[in-house]
Amino acid sequence: MHTGLRSDSGLVFTPTDGSPVRPHSVSQGFDRRIKRLGLPRIRFHNLRHTSAAT
């Protein structure tokens, strides 16, 4: 999402403070959303298999 903030880090996605996104944070957010939607638990990493197979 474009915030209008400039980051000189060269990173594409960052939190609002411009620091790197921690992989654990991405996994936790994914897990919360899967649970909230009542979907079967899968690891975020497993999505690469699905997208490569379609």
C-alpha cells in the first residue's frame, strides 16, 4: 500500500517506520486471518506450491 512516505532502504514493503518486514509477522497475520475465516490451517509457505501448480 502506498503511504506517500519515502523510504531510502530500497525495500518494497515496510511497516510505517520503514524497517524491514519480519517473516514471523507475516506468518502470524496469515494464521490469524485463516482462523478468523474458519479455513483449514496451512502454513503461509505452502501457498507457493499452490500458485506454482495452477
